[in-house]
Amino acid sequence: MKKVLVACGGAVATSTVAANKIRELLKEKNIPADVSQCRVSELGSKAAGADLIVTTAKVDRDYGVPVIHGVAFISGVGVEKTKQQILDVLN
Amino acid sequence: MMAVLDYLLDLGPAVMLPLVIFVIGLLLRQGVGKSLRSGIIIGVGFVGIGLVISLLTDNLGPAAQDMADRFNLGLSVVDVGWPGAAPMAWASSIGTVAIPVAILVNVLMLVFKMTRVVNVDIWNIWHMTFTGAIVSTATGSFWLGILGVVVHSAFIYKLGDWFAPTVDKHFGLEGIAIPHGSGTWSAPFAVVIDAILDKIPGIRKVNFNSTKIEDRFGVIGEPVIIGAALGLIIGFLAGYPVSDVLQLAVQMSAVMVLMPTVVKFIMEGLLPIAEAAREILDKRFQGQNLYIGLDPALLLGNSQVVAASLIFVPLTLVIAVLIPGNQVLPFGDLATIGFFVSMAVGIHKGNLFRTIISGAVIMAITIWIANMMIGVHTELARQTGTIQSGQVTSLDQGGSPISFILTELLHLQNLVPLIIIGSLYLFSVIFTYIQFKRNKIYAEEAVTTEEAGYESTRTGQ
């Protein structure tokens, strides 16, 4: 079971969009995963134990976990590339 | 027809919106199952936020009142924050029509080349909706409410245009605009303050920024900690016994954690509409000359925005105490206070010193406005069934000059504040427009955050 954290500013809007897309993707590829949402300000304490962080915000900090910028899920530009990056990390 | 509409509105948002979303889902050919799920899940969001808001107002409300009485402080009306205000907007009589109205305004402005922003950020239409809902509550007119949505959306798309170069050059987000009802409305103030600071000898050279603040103090920015700390402080100041103080601390921590957890279900219910809107906009409007309008969440990971967010948690509380006669106790918006100053960080090119100055002005004006909106905000909260008793307000959108100015223009109650805030804001917007036309909003080469990884170092003199 892979653990994916999806973060945005308030853990309400953009992370919900991105998390839904990621759940669909992982289901389609048969990768069992726990996809949960949080605020960027919570990443510091939640990052430990995660396999991947996807943020709609552009984060400058290093959490010791691979971070993918997931703005494509919101803007619709470059979604395939972002999906591939996620699969590369989780496979 | 009106009778049917009244009946539906009387059912309350937790029942009415699921029906509306279900029908819209069917119209968008999402299928019965998926539409039903979206509909019910949005209802779950409303039930959830109702529970969390009562947890907040039933416990923090009386404590804040006791504290206010003991110290003659004010600060007795709790800020429910945007997670509390947004559901009120969606549940209002304007809520169900606001999304198509805001999109229509966007499409017309694009067709007539009045904006370059293609706004696909459907969630944040709640800001425009809130303006409409507040105007409608104050005036009792549905159509004036719609006018509020139109004015707010047209204005915010223009601001999106003006600050797109800042989003591109400072935050490195090319082709993106942030037409946002709190992060972007406050930006014109920052433009004026930046220009003023540029003229003051000595001060104009002060520049510091920090990446260490997050490492050292990141924990105080965590919602659980903010909630617990506020619960402790307010319970203590209210003169509660220790056992009650501790209870309040854990309850407020719970509010902070649970708020987004329940509000996200409202977003989940809106997903089919958001998807459909994005597809329509994508198909019609493509081109290199357009910006995609997105949520300011994109800016919140920037290290200087993170640093400012941390500083403004205590600073906003200090400002709230210092403003004479202030009744508003900042709470719900504290966990994402960075939204208010996110664009300002870009305008000041990551200079934390300037961000603190302009942010303090922005928060003071926000709190002042939120005070004057308590009456109509509370009325909206009761109409939408969010609260049964007591008073509420919010910083984001209850403290927005756009909602305030429109409401006062149509339903005058505070003439002097209207003149002061109206002229300050009008001046800032005109000044911002002139700077935009001269390409001066983000002029010289900036010190980017990557280059400036030192802590609190003053450069210059």
C-alpha cells in the first residue's frame, strides 16, 4: 500500500481536484494506495511515512520525500506528463 | 413557480443543493449514479460544516464573550474563516446561479477582449457569490445580489490580468493568473505601499527574507497548534477553570482540523460542474495570449509566503487587539492567513520587511470591515441555517472591501468608513492600473527566493 499526500493551501479546493484524479489514475493502473489531503503547512509533520507528495502549490522545501508539482490537474495543461511522473515514483 | 422555489429553499442547503447538483449532473450527462453521489456528497459537506461551526461558536463564542467582559476587550464575535463563509455563499439564494453568471461574465469579457484570464477555478467563485449573497441579504433584492456577483467577477478578472506578470516573474508560474477574492483584492494596497516605501530614504533599502522561519517555527503554523494555543489563551483569559481551558484547547484544535475535512465534500460535489466548465472554457478559449485563472493555493508553498503566513498568525491577533473598538476575534482564517498576503509577497519581490508593513495594513482594513459586516453576515448565516443563535463574521470574505463597498453603496449604513475605505481602495486600484500600464508592477530584475536563502540579513546600508 503506497501512501500519497496531496496538499494545497487549505486542503479544500485544488487538492480535492488533484486527489480525485490521482485516485482514478491509481485505480486504473491497479496500484493500491492511500491518497489523503492536507494543507501545505502540515506537510512538515505529515511527510514522514509518505511515498509521494503531490502539491498544487510550488513548494521550495525539501521533505525527504519525492514532491511532484500537480498544478496540471487544475489547469489541464500537461496532465499526461504529471501522471507519468506519479507512476514513475510509485512503480 | 415561486412557491416551488420557496419550498426548495426552505428545505435548507443540505437538501436543496443535492437536488440541484443531481439535476445539473444529469444535464451534463454524468449518469444517474454519479450525479446522485455528487449531490449527496455536497449535502454531507453542509451537514459537516454545520456541526463544526456549532462546535466552534458554542464553545469559543461564550469563552470569547467572557474574555471580552473581563478585560473590556471586544473580540467577542468569532471569525468562522473562509471554510465557514464559503458554504454560506453556496447555500444562499444566489448560490445556485452564481457559477453560470460568473462564467458568463468571464466568457463575455474574453469575447470582447476585456480580459486575458480564462478562469477555471470554479471553487473560488464562492467569493463572487458571497458578495452577491451579502448584497442580497442587505438589500433584500435577488437581482442586486446578481449584480454583486457580476461586478465582483468582472473586477477580479481585471486584477488577475494586472498581477499575472507578478505571478509569472516572481512565482515562476507562466501563463497563470490568480483572480482571487482575498489574495488578489488586497494586492493594490501592496502596490501603493511598495511605491511609498521606495520613496523613503533608508527604509527603501531594508530588505530581509528568510527560509529559516519555517524550519524553526513551522510548527506554530500547523492548524492543530494554532487551534490549541488559541483555545488555551482564550479559555485562560475567560477565567475558566483549568479543566475547561484544556477542553476548549482540544475542541478548537478539532475545529481547525475538521473544517477542511468537511468543506472538501462540498468541493467534491462541485467537481462535475467544475470539470464541465473547464472543458467548455478549454474548448472555446485557447491561445498563447490567455492566462489560466487558478487558485492562490499555488502561491502558498513559496518559502517567503510560508514565512509571512507564520508571522501573520500572531500579528493578526495583535492587530485585532490594537484596533479600537474591534469586536472580531480572528480564528477560522488564521490557518490560511497566507492567502491575504500571498500576492503582496510577489509585489514586494519576496522582501519580508515590506510584506509585514503592507500585510499589517491589509489585515487592519480587513478586520475593520469585518466589524461593520457582523450584522449582515450573521443574518446570512442564520438564513442559510449555518447558525441558530449568536453572531459570526469572517475575515475572508466578510472583510473584503469589494463586498463592503458594494453593500454600502446599495444600502448605506456606515457613511464615513465607506468614504475612507472607498477612496483608499479606489486610489489603490487606479494607481495599480497606472503602474500596470507602465509595466511597473514588477519592474526590475528581482531577487528570487532561491538566491536569497539567508536568514534575516539586511542588505544595503
